[in-house]
Amino acid sequence: MRNITKQKFDTKIFFSFHNFFSQHIFKNDIVAVAVSGGPDSMFLSCLLYDFFVSQKYNTKNLIFIHLNHGVRTESIEEAKNIKQRFTGTSLEIITRPKTLKATENDLRKRRYQKFLDTMIKHGANKIFLGHHFDDRVETSLLNLLRGCGVDGFIGIKPIEHHHLLHGKLVVRPLLSLRKTEILDTCKQQNIPYVQDISNQDISVSQRNYLRNEIIPKLFLQKGFEKLFQKRYQKYDSQSIENLLQPITISLYRKAKSAYYLIKNRKECSAQDLLRIFKQLHASAGITTKTLQEFLPFVQTANKGRKSIQGVIVMIAHGKVYFFVASERFREKTIDNKTQITTLHYRGKTRNKYCITEKIPIFRRNFIPVVIKGNKIISWDKKGWENTTIF
């Protein structure tokens, strides 16, 4: 039975996802992946594992989660197969006692609660799910039938802070792919998977009826697929998650929350800045003139700091950070500042060494060091990544 650690993709398939992963997964991130054993989650799991290997990230930080609700008789055998296929990885198999009365919504809530428990256990800050384009259309149609608004029609989002995960990030990289494309790729790349036959029973749920009877006929009609794609693309391009990523490890001084800009800052517009300040509840009183004057700083400055409406905007090593200040936010003068800046390590001043290591200026004063005289004899240069500042 083929193990996912042996799976390799051809260059075209891999690099089509590489840029997306690079924007949302960083070296020290601990990332969870939901694995049902079906083609969607197996394809995604193989892609993510291949990405971690190619970037030389620690693959133990990629946590695979398989949840067995005990509803189907085949689920025990499927869990065994997944255990074999994921040998050598960080795999969590969670089995729940069989419940006779459980709606689709009940199972969903239980599933997300187990995801949350496992993410907290391992320190994961985001989870990747294998939803695809067909899933998104199903959800849109179901929500329309239930009388939803615009947000309900959009349904499944590519990136969102999920309320059932207490605001942790959910990422869905496969939303642009049709189910048939995923199945074809699994066949071409020899990716093993199982099929849940209960998904084909139209008497089980409204979703199954839409999936098997309505949506295939919709997509046979020319133009329907493009209509959905255009609507989704318009919404996704305006999503705040395409602009900001929260900093969950370390906050600057007494900031309430912190973010960094993930969009190419040179492509950032005044409208993007307005959306950011609205998201941070700091848009009151901001004029178009203010945004236009502020924009060159965000687009071109290599370093610096500006404050606007209680939001500190700092640029370090070409990266843009946004800090939401608390009411008592104040800058602090470091004690013995002269002594700290003149410390030496391996022939360089402490500041020059930090610049070489690309440690942001607002985190340099929180690096654990051992000092003898005016020399640093030992320090944990990665210590700032794991330091929470209150």
C-alpha cells in the first residue's frame, strides 16, 4: 500500500499550489490537515507533505487528523488503511462511539470540536481542508434554499477565521478545482483513496440530492459553471484574509492584536488600506487624502513606523506590520540602551547581527542572551519567535 511520504508530483501540478502554500505556511508553523481518506483530502495531504519536504520544513509540524464518527461500518477498515498510508507522519486518529441519532449538522459540530482539541494539543494555528468547487456550489444552493444573504451564498470561503474553531484559521486550497479534476489527478499520480458510498445515497440528505441529481445537470448547461466562478472570484478578491495574516505567536509590547500584510505591498491600493483600517476598527475620520499620503510609506519604505487612529504601522526588512494599540499602549525606553546596542557577538554588534538574521527591530529586545562583560557569549536567536509579550 503506497505511503504518502513516497508520493511525488510532477512539476506542473506541484508549482500550481506552491505559491499559495508559500503565502500561508511558514517555517515554524504547526499546521493541521483533515484527512477523511477520500480523494480530496488524500490529494491535499500529499501536496502539503511534498511542500514541507521541498521547503525543508519539519514534517512533524504537519499534523494529519482522521476522525471516525463510528456511523458507517466501513469506517474501521478505512482508519486502518489511513494508519498504514500515513506511517512515519504525525497522525491523530480519533474514534467516537457510534451515535444512532446524529444529523449532518451534529456531526459537523463534533468534527470541528475534535479538530480544535487536536490543534490546541499540538499548538497548530491553522487547519487545511479539502473542500473543492463542487462542494462550494452545493453549499451555495443549500444556503439559497434556506433564505441566506450574500455571505450565505458565498458559502465555503478559501480562508476564514472559523467560529467553531474559536477563530483559528481554516484554509481551503482546492476550491478552484472541480471534483472530476481531483479524481483525474489522483488516478494520474497514483494517489490511493477510498470512496464513501453513503455520499451517493440521495435519500440520506438534501446535500446528496443536490450533489448527485441537480449539480451534474446544471454543469451540463453551458455558462452555469462560469457564473458561479465569477461570483466567487469577485468575493474572494475582496476578502480581508487576502490582505492580512494575524501574528499569533508574539505581540508588540502592549498591542491588543497584530497582523502582517500578505499582499504584495507594491500592489497595495488606497482602497486596500481602507479595508484594513475598517477591519481593525480604525477607519473613523480617515479621508481619501490621508490614505493617499499614507500609501507611499506602505508601498516603498524599507523601514519606519507611523501611527494612525490607534493603529501602529511598522515596516521592518520590507515587511509591513499592523498593531492595534490598547488604551494604555505606550512606547518604552529600554534600560541601559547604550549597553545593549554596543554588545558584540561573533565580531558584530548586536544590532548588525540582528539585521543580518533579519530579526524585526520590535522583537530584538526579547531575545534570551547570556552576557559576559560587553560580549554576548550565547543566545537563542530564534527565541523571539516563541516569546509572547504582554
